[in-house]
Amino acid sequence: MTSPPPSPNTSRAPDPTGPESTAPRRRRAHRRTAVGPLGALRRLRTTGAEGVASWNRRMLAEADDGTRRGTRWGRGAFAFVPAALAVGALAGALSQGALAATFNVTDQPFSLTSNGVSGLGFGAIVNTPPVGHPDGSTSTDTGMTRVGFASAGLAGLCAIVHQEIAGVPYSLLLTAGQDVQDGAPTEFTPDIDASNLYLQAVELGSSGVTTLENAVIGQSADQVLVDGRPLTGARPGAFGLGSTGEDGGSSVELHGLDATAYDAEIAGSLALPQLTLKVVGGKATTC
């Protein structure tokens, strides 16, 4: 009698060279060498801030060399994040009306230029406002000029804020109205209207002609009135530029406004035609 063929041995050990033995190894290798956005995120997370800075520098250099490389989502995302955060935060503040109340950038100065300013109810004082520092402390030993306008018309506006994110320099550009020129135009037509506009600046001047009317130079700071109110930080006996008229009736016309300011405050209203917010790499000097 012929014996039946042996039944398959289901408990047989797997072939050490077969495909079933390599699958776990391949899965482990895939986890170790993950690519794409998740892999980039893991690598940057381990390298810290310096890794992010190096990554951004490489991305900016590659973007400038003119070579077409296609879309690289992992790298592009990290180069875009700082710009998106900065623009998103400022745009959110604008939509909530915060920008109309005050424009202050972490207690550091920013540049503010315009083709010209024509203001009524003008006043200026010297004060020493609190200035914040990176360690969280504040000091009041920086002399500044606080300038106020009951109403003002600006011929274009260019504000430049310099920031560093993970050691990489960026510039936030805020523009509105007509293009701001280099130097002072002989004539200008305001296209931005503001009421109760105040600037706190370490330097403020015009590159062209400045005309003052009904002004008193050397008035006690506490007697300088803008729209019937004294300027913040005014101290009796401190220098002030006020008006001979009641309630601050002086006027000023500046050709080519150039200011380094710590804050711009609009206690009234501000109309900004063609407002543009843009973030660029490096330290921009013009809009």
C-alpha cells in the first residue's frame, strides 16, 4: 500500500532569506530615513534654532540663484513660516482695529517715511518714555520726541520693521497710498488722512523745507496742547514746541518725512488707501 504524502508542516520556521524576514527590517529602515515634510521636521527638531537658521539661509540662497527646482514642500514650508506668521499677525491686528490704535513692534524702533506731511494742531515735546529690553526689563533713560497732530495728511507711507527669526533677518514692509520717493519732492499732495496722530521717535525730520505757522519754540512741555490735550510724558519746564493760538492752533508742512520711531499711535481715525503688507529677506532700506 502506498503511503499518503506527508501533510505540510505549518509550524516550519521561516526561511531566513525569504521576503517575510526582510519586511520588518525594511519598515524599520523606512522609519529611520523618513523623507518629505515629516522627515524635514524631525531633522530640524533635533538641530534646534541654528538648524532652522541654516535651513532658511540655504532656501533664500537657492531662491536667488535663478535655478528652477520645482516645488519642495518640506523646505518651502520652513522658509515661508516666518513670513506667514509676521504678515498674519499684523493683518489680524488690522482687521480687529488694533493697528488703528497703535503700531508698536516689541519696543524696537522702525523707520517711517512719507513724501510729505501737512498737519494742523501740531505740537512736540521731549520726554523719556519707558523702553523695553529683551530681558524683560525697562528703562527711561532714552530721550525721544513725541509729536502730535490733531489732523494730518500724508503723501504716501512707508514703514519698515526689521526682525530676526531663528537668527535669520527679515523685513516687514507696510506701504499705503502713493509711492514714497527718495529725497524730498518740491510739491506733494496728501492721499492719507489721519486724526489725532502721535509719533514717539528718537529721530524725526524732513529732507526738504519745513514750514511752521503760529508756533512757539521753547514752550514748557506741559503747556503744549494737541486737540486741547497735553502730550503724554510732558514735564513742566521741559522743552516743547507749541502754538500761540488756543488749543494748539499751529500748523506744519514737512517735505520728505523721515522718522525713526518706537510707536505710531492713532487715537482717532486712519484711512489707508492701497494698504500692502509684505515680508522680504534681509534688512530692507526702502519700500
